[in-house]
Amino acid sequence: MANPLAEAAVQAVEIDAFSKDIPNMMYDSDTLYRLMKEKATVIPVSNITGGGGVTRPSFRVNMRIQAGAAITQGTGNGDSLGRGTGSQWAGMALSPVFFYSGCEITYLARMATNGPKRSEGGFKVQAQELKNSLTQAEQGLEGLMNSDGSGAFDQIPATATVNNNTGSGQSTSSIVGMNVAVQFADQQVVQVFSSIGGTNRGSFTISYVDGVSNTLYSAGALPAGTTTGDYLVINGGSGAAGSSLMGLRAYQVNSNVGSLNGLPRASFPGRLSTPTINMNGQAVVQATETRISTLIGRALGPESEALKDLIYYCGPDQAAAIQNIYYTINYFNVPDAKGDVTPDITKRFFPKTWGGRDLHVSWNALPGRIDAFCPSTWYMGEMIPLELYDFGSGVTVAPIVDINTGGYLTSNIFYYNACLNLVNSNVRSGCYLTSCAQPAIS
């Protein structure tokens, strides 16, 4: 059930408030989304087309997928030159996917905070919620950017604890120990699937997200049968492979089975597979970066542009592990340690580079994993960039119809919407590490 922003939610910022600043207690990070917007090639695309009576995806990325004209040996004494071969090309095809993020505010909530005479510091709830809702929409896209293309934000780990209808209030149910709880948002409706493309157990509304303990809370019961190993999927999605935004883990896959955007991997062994290193619980060291570069060099050659454009992407756990490499070799000159105070060798921030390549740290990234990829091989096809939904003639705020009387409720609603998708034109130009040791945080 929808929970619009009513006047009770803004009473704390009405005129009797005494705080000078209003802290924002919500998580905010969209590293991968902004990274793709800035570094990937953004192209305008259409919707699914049906010209000529044939329905087909609206944009295609082509690639040279098989070489030809291989060398042979002969005598030159009247022997046959043999038949020739040539390069083969293929194309991945996909279409943009619509996403919506709605915010509903009651009339009283707007009027009770309208201007300096009614609220602290001239706070206007609708203006503030326009900003907050944009941030939430970006965070939702960020979660999908880290996903596998099925619309699943996260999988309930085997080590998690599922408490179904055992509590009370806003924590009637909970899932403790998610991989990345901040992929989700307060008041978000999610579906529970037994597997990718498997049984849809039902849906539930998240009341609160706790990123510190990686816990999701709900004021109601979870769908019957919810258990570890299940996937939490975006509301409105089918949960099938490739049915939602094709995120990082849709392309960074080491496999010759299944398909990728219509291309069967078995038909092109090795060409649609990303090199990978299983760290088997070992921590990254200085030489790990060289192993990554070597694997990509084996796939594409030492002169490949991929080795020049490569960047690293990981969560704070692996950023800390890379930072620890520095601490193990750190040194200082004894004469510089003057006085009776122990020198501080701890740095404030994570490294910006690793192996001389940019290191991007996101709290949304999957723990125990490091991805290396080339933004230049990625394309973001946008039919509609993230913007306010236009109801027509530039109107972006609409009243809510009372389905019981046919009149209107004293509420207004606005939406942010986007229609886009991601494609990686060369999955061999990357590498990913799994099962990396995670430094203790808590």
C-alpha cells in the first residue's frame, strides 16, 4: 500500500522546530551510475521497433567475433593455395527499459510548510522532495547498474538470517546479513524469487534499510517460503535473465553457456566470456594487478586499447584491502620522527589508483569482488534520461483521483522516470576477481 507524505511527516520542521540544520539520515551514493554517465558512450535510442511487421530491439552493438585468413604452408610448386576464410561479425541487440520513482504529498503537508511563516528556515516540503526523490531514483538505478540484468538487487546470502513475522512494529520481519543492503530504499516494494526466472513467492514493503548491519526491515510479513538463496527483485520486473537493466554483472561473466543479448555463448566460445580470477579467500597483493593485466593481454593482445583504458571498481572492503598493501610496506625516516609523539602513518582516504589505473570505490559494489573494465567499450542507450515525468503540456505534478467517489484526493504526485539500458561491446576487455579476503570492519 502506498504511503504518501502526509502532514504528520513534516511536523518536525514546522514553525515550532528549533534546529537550524535538518540532517539527512539517508544513504546516498551513485558511483557506478555517474561513472557510466560520464565515461561510457551515451547514445539516444528509440523504443522497440516493429517496422516491416518484424519486432526487433531498438539498438545493436556489433563486434568482430571471429578471425579468418589463417596462415598455411605449401611448396609453391604448383600446389593448391586452398580456400580462404574471413572474419565473422555478430551483434548484441537490446532495448531500453522504463523505470519510475513516484512521490506523493498531501495538500496539508505542503501548506503547513509553505514559506518562512510556517516552517523553519523557509522549508518547502515539495521543493525538498523534488531533490530527495531525484537522489532516490539515482540510487535505484545505481543498484541495477550493479546487477545481473534480471532486476535482482541482491541475493539473500546463505549466511543471512530471515526473521519472518517474529517481531513487531516496523521490524515485524527482517532479513539480517544481506550482501549490500543499501541497494534498497525505505518504503520500497520488492519481489522475492526462488531463483533467477524461478518461482515468484510474492512481494513485501521494506520499512527501513540499515546499511551498517546490512539489514532489511518490514512492518509486515515476508512472502511465505522466503529463505536464504532467494533473490530480491525490482517491483514490476519479471525476474527473468536479461529482462531488466543489463548491469555490470550481466556482462562480467566467465562462462560459455547461456546467452548474452541474443547471442548464445556456446556458439562463440571464449568470445563472450570475461576473464576471472578466483582468489579463494586470499587477500589482494601488489602482484594481483599484474595478473589482471596479463589475462586481458592474453585475450586481446598487449597493444589492446583495453589495457590503456582499464579502470578498477570495488567496494570499500576491497579498497581497504588495497590500502592495507600500502601499510605493509610503509616506512619513514627515523630522523623525521621528531619529538615524543608517534607519527601518524594512517591515511584519511582510500587510494585513487591501483597499479597506476583509476580506482573507483562504491558502497554498492558486491563485497569480496573487484571488477576491471573499460568504459570506452560500454554504451548507455537512453530513450529518456532521468527526468520528471511529463503528464502533458509540461505538467509534471498531477492530482490523485479518488477511486471511490470519482473526485480528487487532497494529494499531488510527481514521478521521475527514465528509459535506458547498458551494453558492453567487448566483454573480453575486462576481468573480475571473486572470493577476495575481506578485512574486518565490524
